[in-house]
Amino acid sequence: MIITRLPQPPLRVNISPMKNGQAQVAEIFLDSRMRLVCPPELIPAPGQYLLAHASFSDDPLADPVFFSDSAPEGFVAAPGLPWTPGTKLNLRGPLGHGFAIPASARKVALIAFDDSPERMRGLIPIAFKLGAEVVLVSDVAAQDLPEAVEVQPLQALDEIIQWADFAAFDVARENLPRLAKKLGTGNQLPAQILIRAPMPCGAVAECGVCAVNIHNEWKLICKDGPVFEF
Ligand code: FES
């Protein structure tokens, strides 16, 4: 896998139908996740995202918001967001392609390669519903996981890859070469990967900032991803 950025093409406006709505930050947890209250049609699936702007903020860039867990009247968003309780948000989305665990999966590995595993927490109940075992691989601790989830450090990655029949990864774009090197070329495990990168326009202007080269093809993370077949 070769990962580089596309040269920046001129901005093109290409507005597609999308849902807009409002939300409010209801509470912030100790692990920095936050519970958002929002209309049900705006709740993203695991791996999908919303673009969110705080009302009255003069920051021109929206923040990508990823699902972490279910919650009454909204959902719990993954960490990394800058707001405080009570902040009102303008949302656009859900955007992009999320994870889809194959129905045949019975040994699911969730691998947070370089950050919090919280963007993959929403896959745990889906995997359990399929009757699968779940191992979470991460060097960042996650609170209040179901007891049935086994947690392993990244050091155990090779062993878990041997065990799993499906893997979901979460990795920053700049760390893709490191992950590809770690996995090697002989790995045939069915896998999907959430690639994180700045997504300033969320596919509206095709700015190219989120471009990534996957299997020798240029893709836009905001539109073709952020979850890709790996
Ligand atoms: S094309 Fe602008 S963020 Fe992806």
C-alpha cells in the first residue's frame, strides 16, 4: 500500500443531498467521550461520521464526529472533540461508509493501531449478535467494556491476526505504511480499515485534502471511506 497525498486540485462545489440537523452536548465522560442529544436520523453507524460545527463558533472547519456507543436520545461520540456540556451543534451527515462485519465472522478482532479504540466500540454488540467472540487490541485503555471482550496489547497483534477470521482496524493515514509493514504481504485475513485524516469539506468541495492511495488507486477518505476493505 502506498500512501501519499494528492496534489491539491482547485475547489469544486459539488453539493449532494444530505441531512442537516442540530444536537447538544449533554455530558462528557472521564475518558473524554461525550453524549450528544440529536435526532435519530443523524446517528452515524460505527465507522461513519458527522461533520459538526458549534453554533456561534467562528472556526471555519467542522469537526468529524464518530459513533462510539448507543445512548438515550442520541449517541456517545468518540473522544477528541473540543466542546463543553451544553454546546449546541450544527450537524451534517451521517457521511461515508462504515464497518460491515461479515455474517460468517465468528472471531472478530478490533484493532486500534495508534489511538483510542472507541470508534470501534459500536462493533461489539453487532459481533455478539452474530455469535462471534471479540478481542480488542489496543494500547489505549477502554472503560466499561463487556466482560466477554478480551483485551490485548498491540504487542499481541500477530497472534490475534492468526486467531481472527475478521479484523477491523482504526489507523491514522500517516501510520498506514507502518501498519502495512507490520502485517506483511502474506496476510489474507478479511479486514476493513477506518482511516483517519483531516476532512475539511466532507466531500462537498472535493478539496483532496483527505486523499489516500489504496491498492494503487486514489480515494477520498471522506467519501469513499472512511472505512475501506483492506
Ligand atoms: S475531499 Fe475534501 S475532505 Fe475529502
